[in-house]
Amino acid sequence: MYEENKHFQEDQLNENTNQSQFKQTEENYQMNGTQIKPPKKTGFKGLLMAISGGVLGSAITLTAVPYLPNYQEAASETKAVENTSAVPAVNVKQVSTTSHSLADTVEQASKAIVGIVNYQKQSNPFQQGNNEVETGSGSGVIFKKDLNTAYIVTNNHVIENANKIEVTLHNGDKMTAELIGTDSLTDIAVLKISGNVSAAEPLTFGDSSQLRAGDQVLAIGNPLGLDLSRTVTQGIVSAVNRTIPVSTSAGDWDLEVIQTDAAINPGNSGGALINTAGQLVGINSMKISESGVEGLGFAIPSKEVKRIINELIENGQVVRPYFGVSLADLDEIPSFYRQNLPATISKGTIIATIDPNSAAAKAGLQSQDIIVSIGGKEITNSNDFRKTLYSQYKIGDKVKVEFYRQGELKTVEVTLQSNKNTKA
């Protein structure tokens, strides 16, 4: 019994001694980082710990080794992100200087807007001779410029009957303008200024056919005169392809327009309607000004404006078939004359005056003839007659015209000429 206890104590002492040595060796391994294997333990417990340690070490190694390159890449990417995020202020500053705000767009576009003053001669009983008096003002847009000249588009009604047209540039320079051409029906006129036009800044045309209801637009012009020059108002396109009946010096007409709620006031006529890119998409022309009505402004589409100004520059006028008559609607005829008309005549247009050298006169038409159809299409009024004539026929065409004369229906064939001093 004593011997057994003695052997047990010796074994226990040896095991404690081995554990102490292993622990000391393991501490040396961890501290020094050398590739020294810890001594093997004796017995089943030592074997189990050795196997577990080996498996755990292999697992850690297998887990760490495949992800080591990814870790290095991730570290590299993190560093790259940190480098990018370290200079955001520079990037933001660069973007803000290259991109244009709405104010930048307006500032640039405003340089193309001019003031226009219409001077007409009026007699003064208290002064000798005739004096040129300011009778109206409006706006215009510079659309073309070369070395010594600049071209301006405006409304016909802004410069109509003017003896002198004065243009004021954005820098305050005043110049007398020359009238290149005008078209009453579309309400477009082209002016030219010559000399020192270095301050003139043309505005680029945009495509009005691409506009949609809801697109943002801005109107720039001179409402109520030059004291409020280059006033900017903002709105949207309320509708496209509107047709508005207008009365012009050449007769009634249906004008194709863009509707907008951007504020347009007297003096804005002839000014620019631009998109957010600073492109000209319309020429502001009119508004509905009635009690209780707000935000109903209209502009002539740039696509139509461009076509008209090209013709005005080339020909001084818009070339259309010339019929050679002035017309009046049946409801404008005094009741005295209406009593002599057949009861069956309820639609048509009556010839008020006729050019004796016109195609209509040569075909045999006379004053007070009532035109009821042209080319087989029924005519309801003078506006209908003009729209049919100008949209469906060209110079040189032969067209059949039906008319009533003293209650009798007649037909003639008219060969259309080019308009020179047209009224219809």
C-alpha cells in the first residue's frame, strides 16, 4: 500500500513537472515567436489536446489563407475610397463651376433681348412740320450676327406703321434699325442693325416641336417699357398646338401658338420664350386680358418663327398665292344688302374691293361677289378662305371658285399669282 502511494505520488509529481515545463515552453513560444513545437503530453488527455490543437490550427490556417489576398484587396480598396473621399470639396467645386444654374442661363439669354421703340410722324398744330413721336414699345430677340450687322426678330404689331425704329441693346447702346421684312398674318418682323454690334449676343433656336405641357419655360422682355427691361418671368408650357383667332391688318387669321402661364404683359411682345437650356422656343406675342383671367399667355413657336424669318430675309415678305381681293364676312354686311341675298346663302365671304390687275379680276370676279367655295371646299368666312388658299395651293395653281352674283351661282377658274402687296 505504501509502495502504491509512493508510485502514484511520483507519477503525479512527474506529470506536474511536465505540465509546468510545457507551459513555460509555450509561453516562450508565444513571446519569442519561434517555430518551436511544444512538447507532447503523455496519456490520453495529452493526446486529445494535441489532436484538438492540430485540428483547430488547421482550421484557422485554412480559413485565413484563402482570404488573405481578398483582405489585401479590400485593404487596397478601402485605401482608395479613403483617398477619393479625402477630396470631395474639389470635385464639388469643379462641378459647380461647369454646370449652369437657371440664373446663369437667364443672364446669358438676356444679352440677346433688345428694347424696340416705334416712332411715327404726327402733326402738331402748334409746331411747324411733322414730328416723330414715340407711339409704342416692345421687345425683340437677336438671332443672327456677323462682323458689322445683327438681325432681330420681333412682332409685326410692335413696329407696324413706324417711320423710325430704335433698338436698345443690353448694354444701353441705342441704334436705328432697318426693317427687312414683315408678315402681318403671322405677326413676325425682322430688323437689322449695322455698325458697332459687338454688344449684340445672338440667341440659339430650340425645337418648339419637342415641347410638352409641363415643360419649364421663361419669358424675357420689357414689360411696360424700357424702365423694366429684360424682366424675367417663369412658368410652364400650359399647352402646345393651340389655334387662336386674331385680327391683323391683313385680315382675320388663326395663329398657331404655344400657351404658357409665364407672365406676359404689354411690352413683352416680341420678346423671348426660352427653355431651361437657354434656347429660344417661342416669340411672346399676346395674352388674354380680361377680368378674372390669369396666366393665359401665347407665343409663336420657334419652328414657325424660323421658317418665317428665313423668307423675310430672302424675299422681304412671306411669299403666298395672291388672289387680289379684300374680303368681308356675311355678318359684316349691312342688313340693307343682306335683304337682296338669296335665303339659301348663309355661309361665304363677300369681295369688298378687288385689285384690277389681280388674278381674280382677270378671271372675271367683281366687287360684291359672294365666294362660297374654292377648289370644291365650302367657305364659311374670310378666315376660312385665307387658310384654304395659303395652306392648300401654291403660286401658279389653277383653282375653281364658286360664287354668287345677284343671287345666281357662277364658277370661274383663277390662276394664282405671287403676292406683291397682298391683302388676301
